[in-house]
Amino acid sequence: MRGRIFSILLVLAVLLSAIGCSACGAGKLTLPPIDISVTKIPSMSKDFIRGVDISSVIALEQSGVIYKDREGNPQDIFVTLKSAGVNYIRVRIWNDPNDSQGNGYGGGTNDLAKAVEIGKRAAEQGMKLLVDFHYSDFWADPGKQMTPKAWSGMDVSQKESALYDFTKNSLAQLIENGADIGMVQIGNEINNGIAGVTTWPDMAKLLSSGSKAVREIAKSGKQKILIAIHFSNPETENRYSAYSFNLDRYEVDYDVFASSYYPYWHGTLENVTALLKNIADTYKKKVMIIETAYTYTLKDSDGHGNTISDPSDLGLYPASVQGQANFLRDVMAAVSGIGKAGIGVCYWEPAWIAVGPPSAIDNNKVIWEKYGSGWATSYAGEYDPEDAGVWYGGSAVDNQALFDADGKPLDSLYVFGYASQGNTVSRVIDAVKDTSLAVTIGEEIPWPETVEVTFNDGTREGKPVVWNEEEKAEIDALSAAEDNSAAGAHFVNGQTPDWSEPITCEVRLNPKNFVLNHSFEEEDMLPWKITYPEDGAECTDRQMKTADAYSGDWSLHYWAVGEVSFTMTQEFTGLPAGIYAVTAAIQGSNAKTDDRIRLFTQAGGNEKEVPVELKGWQEWQVPVISAIEVTDGALTIGFEVNGTPGSWGTIDDFYIYRID
């Protein structure tokens, strides 16, 4: 009898060892030691979605990219992600991302076949799949929702049927090939449309058609698949309340209201999670941040410029591995803090690293074109001539990856696993923020006595700083001389204790400016008069988005789904007689050949103007009108903007200064 009991116990022990035993502590993720601090998130549920979108990974592997373990040995990236605590893999699907000759559009050239391979490899590691249907042949986002080539000429009813079939057939193939689907997105960042449809009643028809297909697949497989509807730009007031209202109004069947959140553009984390909580409470929906990312360095690793490349582009966190880790941890904590409705976070393209160093840019271009491992190939110009056809190339987010340029995982990748248990290391300085100030020529320069220091635990303190005395004296003298020719940026180096790298203070010397609220940093917009045509729509607002501002955080933003047309002016009286110059900064959509934009002035019955041609995002144009003679103290300045559908931009930093 004793022998039989022993045999039974032995068999049970073997079985428990094989299948895991939560009561015995088996199944707990074993994480490697890391050199960064991670504050524990006590509220995080065990089934919280800790996802990554690695849609480009197949194209990158085909391009010769080798992913490695922490010791630098080649390792399947899916194994690495699983061991770091990732439990969901997101993959985008484009309908037909190839030109008429079969050449891929790039960005991973993510067709169904690529998704099938990614879904299978994710399932082999026990990770669920989040399917992101764009219902386009290439990138779909708030700026463009282009109809797939095969659906061209279809009316809404025909698109409903095509979308239903494409969704159902794609999901069936994914499941047949082993994917474990946990969630499906019906569209990607559908702020302004889906599959070329832009009105809410018709958008709702397409969304409902996609939802119907998902429900039928889930029912036939007797599995639970969540349906997500994905939007972006939570920083715009009332935007999400309107979207959620329309989803409810048109009775769209969905489970998850999903948001993009990039801190460079989308406001505060507190704001977006407050909006999501309100939607969860009002409509009883689950919510999540389905796209997010942050920089770990400002350096470029492939020779193709990065979206975020300057300190002024950053959010609250430093561009470091620790800063990236703190950001990711805080986003997860914020969504988890919503409560049971806050179900997860998905990091966007953490594996989109360089195919070669900047010194090999010519070879990199060949690889991007051949395998589609850059954001777009030249072949995409057939489908998207104004964007991809002009700006095709490599990765613009390699400095936001969770792997270094050699394919090794960064410590920040392991936040997915450590977030639920925390990791403590010695408190040290992680970054010191450079500082800046603007001074009107002739005024005394108020040199900062402290600089902001960020520690690895995310806390910040002011630390004393010592500036280079010779460099300070030179700039002090320039301001004291009251010579407007000294206008512009000047730099001084400094040092702070316990930090070996130099710190920089940028001093911008400005001529005396007569413009009120010249940089839109003040809430009072009364000095500005903005007028629209009688049949035109209001298309401007005062926007807080540092990445879209020439200086400070605020700018005047304009946009249009249809045409955009407005004039903004400010009038002056009592100016001292003399010769003046006027300048302003503007950036926005490029390749809009029919856009008509001009900076203008009116004084003494004479009007002067300078036409402006925009070059793209953050490509600031600074037109100048000089030799403006003011004799009676009166002057009017302004911008006139007439844009074609899809035009957008921001205006900032108006200056009027007397030059004689």
C-alpha cells in the first residue's frame, strides 16, 4: 500500500512539474537582474495586457537583423519577449501592400501572410495575438484612411460586405495556422474615417460589419475575442467624448475603447486616463492604451532621421533607458489605476531597429527597398504619392525601440515583467536637463542658479550649477550693447555636482517685441482677430503640444478634413515712428501645391506680403517682411491661410521690432 501511494505521489509530482502549479509557486516569471529602478504597480491584475507591436519583425529578419539575448547570443525574439513578461503580440494587417509589379510598400509590408507567421510564432510562446486591421493597403492614421485598391469605386454597402469578408477570412486563416487571437481592432486610429469613408453613420456601418465578422469567428471557435475601436489625439478637448457618443448612438458592437498615447503630441498621461475612465464609467466599456512608445536615446542608428531627435521634442522623461523604463511603467500604472476596466498597454514597434549603421546608408537604402524594412519604399508612391512617395526610407523610431542597435534587449524591456514586483537599485542621477531662457536685448540676463536633475527612481530635484564665466560675460555684453544684430541663440556651458557631462544653457536674445501674446503661451487670445469666410468652418485653436510649437508649449493650430481658410491679424496703434521688420514661424503639411499661405503687413496704406511654402512637420519656415515704414503709429500684421483638403499646420512666435 505504501509503495502504491508513493507511486501515485511520484506521478502527481511529475504531472505538476510538467503543467505548472500556481499553489506551489510554479509558473512565476523568472526575470534576469537589471540595472534600472522599477517601482512596483500594486494594482496591476495578473491578466493585464502587456503587449508589443512587432509587425515589422519578419521584414527586419529578412534584412539581416539578428535579435539576441542579454549576453549577445542570437535568440528568437519571441522567446526574448516572453521571458521579459510580454503576453500579447500586436500585428497590423494591410489588404494589399504591394504595387502592380508585386513590389512591397515597406513598413514591414504587412499582409495576411506576415500576420499568419507572426501569430503562429507568438502562440508557440504562449502569447496571444492582437490583430490590427487597417482596412487600407498602407498606413492608416488620423491624417489618412485610404481605400484599399481592390475596394476602389465601391459604395458604402459594397464596402460593408468586402470588409466583413476580409475580416472573417483573415481571422479564419490566422486561427487555422495556430494563432491564439485575444483581440481584434476594427480599424486603426479612425479619427477621421475608415477605408475612405468619413461620415459617422457610414463609418458605423463598416465598424458594425467588422464586429459581426469577429463575433461569428469567436462563436464558431467557442473562444473569447475582444473587439477594440482605436482612436488618437486625446489632447483635443471633447474629441473622445464625441467618438464614444457616436459609437453608442449608432449602436456599434465593441468591447474596448482603445487610444494611442505618445507624450510628445498627446498631452498629459493624467488627461488621457481620465478620459478613458470617463468612457469606461459612462458606457461600461473596457479601455486601454493600444499604442505608445518613448525614446531611450536621441541618436540615430540607421541614417534615416528620427521622429524624435531633439531635447525640445521630449516629454517629461529623459532620453535614457531609465527614462524610457519609467515612462512605460507610469503608463501601465495609469491604465491599471483606472480599475478593472483598464485592461492593458501595448508598446509600438519596440523591435524596429537599424538594418545597418548610418555609415552604411547607401546599403541600408538597398535593403529597405528590397525587404520593406524601412517605413516605406519608393514603390509605395503608387498608392501614397504625397507622403510615402516623397519621404520613403528607413526607421524613424529606432531610438524608441526596446532593443539596442545590435539587437540586444534593453533593460527597459523587462519593465513588462518587473512592473508587478518592482526592482530596486541604488539611487543615482539619470539625466540633467539643459535649460534655456529668452531675454529682450538691453535687459539683464537672469542666469539660472539651479538645473533640474532626474534620478533613476523618476524623482526630480534642483541642483546648483556653475556656468562658464567667460561665456557668460560675452553674452552679458551683447545684451548690454542694445544692438539688435545680436538677436538669436547663444550658448553657455555649465557643471553640476555628481554629473560629469557638461550642461548647456541656451540664451535667446530677442529684439523688443510689440506683439501681444506673440507665442500663444497666454490664454488670452483677444489681441488676435481670426476670421473665416461666410461659408467656411472654424478650423483653428490654441494648442498645447511642445513638438508643434516653435518655442514654449503653445501655438495656433489649424486643420481641415475639407478645405481650410482663415485670416489672423493683430492691429497696433501708437508705435514709435520708424522702420520695422515683422517675422513669424509656421510649419505644416507639405506637397499641397494648391495651398496659398502668406504673411502680410499693412501700414500707411501700403501692404506687403511674403508667400510661404510649407515643407512638412517641424520643417519651420520663418518668413520676414522688412523695411516697413510706420509714420502714424498704425500697423496691422497677419497670416492668411487657404488650404486644400487635409491641410494642417501651426503658427507661432510673431515678432515686430524696430530696425531703425
